[in-house]
Amino acid sequence: MKNAPRILMCRPSHFGVTYAINPWMDPKSWASEAKSLATEARREWRALHARLMELGAEIALVPPEAGLPDLVFTANAAVVMDGKALLARFRHPERQGEEPVFRRAFDALKAKGAIDEVLELPEGVFLEGAGDCVFDATRQLYWMGYGPRSSESARPHVETMLGVETVALRLADPRFYHMDTALNPLTRGELIYVPEAFAEEGLAEIHARVKPELRIPVEPEDAAHLAANAVCIGDAVVMSRCGEGLRRRLEAKGYRVVETSLAAFGRSGGSAFCLTLRLDLRSQPVAAQEARRTEAFAAA
């Protein structure tokens, strides 16, 4: 497939809720039915993988490792733009063991030519990858969440290292601890967002930058199923669960909803977007340069 989305994922071989670092996580509840939930998670992950492949995605895999149950949430691995990968730096000790694993994975991708450069943040500056740095291709900016997991001080580093305007918004509801649980830009410029996830000044920033007709607020019932944590490929919006009202709004905008249950991962506060990381994102200036080079080559 020409211009196929390239996505990084990790099989949930060791996934489980074994600690609590957000309000969704309940280790005791998970432990009471751990075997059946682990089986469900593997089945749900395979179904998501299949849906993405059907939509034309090319998928690379990070090898799972015992003792790192959240390694499956590859959106947190890095922020990737124009062939550069800015590696995550995790706030919670429970996830810091993932850092060397993701470093090895990106070094391997670089060796294969899939990534050009691997970058690191300064010590003490936390940024949990694309989970808190969501790219809006229409507006050519990152919506960056800070507060629960990532540092506001990461913003200038993202702008300098990746060359993309970065708008930092404080996340005000602990349930929406990463930006990708609260906001999702769609391919035609619409923005799905959870109003209660943001402080007043954050909502004002969204309203200033996104026209009213392009805003799609997510109602509390859908937000409780992490509907904003979706993967958008073309006109397809892949999510775990979608209420009828949200479905009608998306379909009215020309999108089709692809539901694939990810309830087991919801127990950890994650869904479709969390389980994926786009490796092929391009900023507009670079994309234009590549198009000109292609045209020049064809004419030569």
C-alpha cells in the first residue's frame, strides 16, 4: 500500500494490572481473575492488530519483556516526527524499566533505516511519548499534556528537537492522565476532545485554535470508555466502544467507526491509541520537500 501507516506495537504477553499509577488501575480486581483477563487481553490485541492491518497499516513489534506489563502501550515509547524519535522519560518508577527496552527498539529501527535519529530529553524532564504529545496534522502542531505524567518544561525541548509548534495544556482530571486519553485530531481537521479533562485555560486554547464546527466533544459515558483514545486512519476511526450519539456525529463528518473491544486494557487506563505509535508522521515542510524531490527525480 502506497504511503501505508507505519505503526509500532508490542504483544501483551506480560500485560496485567500489577500496580496502580492512575485511577483506572485496580491490581486486586485484576488478580481476582488474572488468567481470564490475560487471555482476553491477548485476544483483544490480536483483533486490534488485525483491524489495523486491514486498514493498510505496516506494523513493527517491540519484543515483550517480563516484569514490564505496560510495555504494550507503545504510544508512550517516544514522540516520532520526520524520522526523529524523541525517547520517553517516565515519571513513575514502575515504568522507568521500559526506557532501555524502547531505546534498544529504536536503535534497531535506526539500524534498519526505519528511523533516522534517536534523541533524548535532559535528565529530570518527563515526557511520556506520544501519549502526552499528540500530533495535529491539520494545524501542524503538537497538543502536549502536562501535570499528571509529563513536565511542562518538556514543551520547548519538543519544539527545538522536532521542529513542530507545541501547545502545552494542563490536564485537570486524574482519569485523563495523558493527552491521548483526552484529545484526538482526525484526518480532516475535526478534533475529538473530553472537555472535563482540561483546565479552563486549556479549553480556551482549544476553542481559540479549533473552529466550533470542527470540535467534537466526547460525552462522559463515551469518555468513561476512553473513546478519545482512538486510532484514525483515513476515514476510519478505530476505538474500543462508541456510543450512538458520538457515532452519528462522526458519520455525519464522513468517518466510519471501527469498534474492536479493548476492555481488558481499559482496566489499565489504555485503549487503541495507547497500544500504537505512528512511526511515519511528517511535518508539512518536510513532506513538501520530499514531494518536490520525488517530482524532480521523476522529471530527470
